[in-house]
Amino acid sequence: MNGVDDTTSQVAVLKMHSSIRRDTIKLVKDEEGKYYFSLQFDSVYNCAITFHLCSQELKNDKNIPLHFVTAPDLPSPSQYKFEAGIGQDFPPKLSMFNPSDYNQDSLTEAKDDYYPIVVMIETNYPKDYKGKAKNSSQIVYGSFKLEGYDYSFHCIKTKFLFNKRMFDIGEIFGVEGGTSNIVNDNNKLCVICFTNDKDTVVLPCRHMCLCMECSQIVRRQSNNCPICRTKVSTFIQIKEKSKEDERNKESISDAKKKEVAEKAANDAMKDDNEEEMSSDEPEENKDSHRANTPDLDV
Ligand SMILES: [Zn+2]
Ligand SMILES: [Zn+2]
């Protein structure tokens, strides 16, 4: 048996600098029968969001996504840049597409490395950034469901890329939209403190059950998932929709938004330094994660 210190030193705590709130992704139909995406996202630095419609995922030999390739006869992917901000709404009608430009099967059926829709958010770090992160991206893979005459978005899976590591997360358990029946507000709260919103996914079991503060406690103590007792390999902090954000959306001014983002950026900077001290992984893990830097710039 390892001592507690040995065990905790092997557990990585990753804080994503940009993320899409996956349960907020929706497809909206306008009067002309065209569609656009509606979603919310968080970014502590500037970021870019890209929509790849009907594309093939190309991966390197370590299974890390490198590019998404769209057939030349289809409209090219569209990328949009945003400033830092927590709880941002993607502007409506920005990402328009017309289903009649596409073959119906190509919109509804994912196959092998082909996906009808891939939404990606990438962090653009500022020039004066001094933290350890080089790449923090989230990729949401999906398809479209056709019911009657209307398409809707269907999420297949999510991957997080952090520096040279990739976390392939199918379904996250414990958030709205998952298979678990999450209906009341209590389920948004961390299962340990019942005070903060859940914002941390536990790997490998994929339970979204903790706040970041309590994940630090779990990490120092038992290091088992509080839901299923599985030994934790990694904590990934992401933002999901919370009551507080809903309230903030009503009242928050742009200046306040900026202040919140700056605070988050400062916190993230602090955390980067913590992360460096705490994420010594065992050698075999390092090897399995090691890969060429993903070339995700578009
Ligand atoms: Zn907590
Ligand atoms: Zn678990």
C-alpha cells in the first residue's frame, strides 16, 4: 500500500480554461427554415469556438484529435472569437446553416471517425500568460436528430484536451441531460458540502459530484469517488449551468463580467502553479499520455 502522500501526488487536478456547457447546446430554427446554434460557454481567457459540420476527425497515433476535415464541396467550418467571460451566451443567428446544403444521412449518422457536428472551444492564452497551460480545449461531438420536419442536436461525447493529454468522456453522470434523473436543485450541489455547485468531474468513473474545494479534500484523504468509491485518477474542473449563473445573467453588467473573468484568470494562474506541484504522474501514465502537440489552430 502506498502512503497517502504517494497516492495523492499521482492524481492530476485539471482546471479547464475554456469550456462549453454541453447541456445548453441547442439547435434553433428560424423563419426561413435555416438553423443556428445556441449555447453557453465559460472562458477565463480569450477563446475561439469552431463549428465543423459533416467532418472527419483525424487523430495522431496516440489517438489525440489533430484536425477535422470537411469535404471540399461543403461549406467550410466557421470560427468565432470571444473575449474572456464566465457564463457567456453564444450570439444567436451567428452560426447559420441550411440543412438543404447537406445530404440528410450525413446530418443524422455518425460513423467511425465521421461526425455530423463537432463544436470545439479553444483557449487563446494572452502574450503575458505565465502559467503552465499551453492548450485547453473541449470538443463536443454530435449528430442531428430529425423528428417530423425539425432537426435537434444530439450529443455523442466530449473530449477535453489539456496540454498534451486527452480525456475522452462519453457521458458525464450527474448533470442535466444525462441518463440519471436529475430534476431538483439539490442535485446541482456538491455531494460533500451541499453548498457549492458541482463543477468537477471525477475520472475514470465520470461522476460529476464535487465542487473544486471538496475535490481537493477528497484528493488529500480517501481519494475515492464519493458516489461509487472508485479510486480517482483525475479531477477535471469544468463549469456547468448553475443557479448562480442564472441569477448573474439577469443582473450582471459588462464591467462586472470583465471583473469576474479577471478574477477567474487570476485564480487559474494560481492554480496552474499548484497544478505543477501536484501533478507528478507515475512514469507509465506519462508515457501513455505523451503525444505530439495537437495542431488545433485553424
Ligand atoms: Zn463541495
Ligand atoms: Zn464515481
